[in-house]
Amino acid sequence: MHAVFDHVGRHRQFWGPLSRKGGADLVTRILHQSVSDLAREHLRSRFPETQADQTRLEAAIQFVTGACMGLVTWWLENDAVPYSAEEIQSIFVQLATDGVSRFLATSR
């Protein structure tokens, strides 16, 4: 996910105004597939045992993607948020890691 936060951070002057001028849906559509692909790749490699339960894995992928997109959108739409890309990524990791890890590490 670092690549997403880094890219958005480096191009915040482009993405920020676009997201505030009614373009949040466009920003979401553009970034959503990339975030989803990155989450899928990361979670498959970190939790190879989940390959047998694709539905459970996909639920985690969708959760991570939605959380990432929500955080990025909030960051872009609020100039008052002074966080750097590294800080936003750190917040995302802190919020998402434990819950997703516990969810995928336990079998139903």
C-alpha cells in the first residue's frame, strides 16, 4: 500500500482539488482497482493458507480496500490534515493490520 500513499502524496495538488470538486467518485474509481490488486497480492502472500477459502480472503481484501480508499479520500478532501504520505500509511497500517491478521489467521 505504500505505493498508493506515496503516489497520492506526491500528487496531492492534483488529486486533492479533483476530489473536492465533485470528483471523489472519479478518484475512487481510478485508485480502487490498484488498491484492490495491491491488497490481494499482499494478503495472498502473507496468508497463503487462506487460498482455500476465497470468500474469506475476498472479504478481507474488500475491507482493506475500502478502509484505504476512505482514508485517502478523507486526507485529500481536508487540507487541514497535515499528515505526510508516510504518516497516513502508518495510520492505515495501525488501524487495519491487527483486525485483518486475526480474521485471516482464524478459521471459521
